[in-house]
Amino acid sequence: MTKDEYDVILFDGVCNFCNGAVNFIIRHDSRSRFKFASLQSHYGEQLLDQHPHLKKVDSIILLRGGKTYTHSSAALRIAGKMDGIIKAAALLFIVPRHFRDYFYNILAKNRYKWFGKRETCRIPTKEERTRFL
């Protein structure tokens, strides 16, 4: 699979909620459309150096076809490519972005308080290693 055939999801590697979301995506992505990298990884740091405006983003980041998506737009684009009923979440694109992002930002700002934080980034299992950059 070439780089253009998969999307890259950058996530907060020390966030328990974010790691749970990555696990969920892996389970519901039978075609392996997504590759993952934590924002704290070498790949994540390189990307942030190349796109300094993303350093201030407190969100999941989706890289698709040379474009970057953040906040609820990233989450809904990811959901739209997954297996099963979760794909229907993409219908929420009919809701104006500022309204979607308002609720997304509440979750993002409270994720450590509500779900906790790890001391180190997650380490992929042997089976998952090909999915991580």
C-alpha cells in the first residue's frame, strides 16, 4: 500500500481517550485505510515542524490526499471510512462546523480530566506495528 492509498491519523499518544479511539478505529477499519502516529512520535514532530500552524491544534489530525483536517471534521471523515454503523456518523456533516466543533472542543479540553493520561505513549502490539508510522 502506497502513502497515497491510506490516510494518516495523528493523535495524542498520552491521552487515554485518544488511545481508546485508536483501538476503536483499528477494530472497525478492516481495509487498513488508516495509519497512525502519535503527536509525540518522531513522525508527528516532523509533521508539526513542517506545518507549524498545527502545533496549536488541540485535536486529532487527519492527513488525507495532501490536506489536513482537525476537530469534528477529522473525526467525521474518519467515521465515514470505517466499517459498520459508525459510518453513519458522517451524516453529522449537515450540522454547521462551528456547532460541531463547540462540542468537540469541550471533550478535547477535558479529556485528561475525564479519561486520564499516561506517562508514556502507547506501544503498538506486534500485530499493529504495520499500522503505525
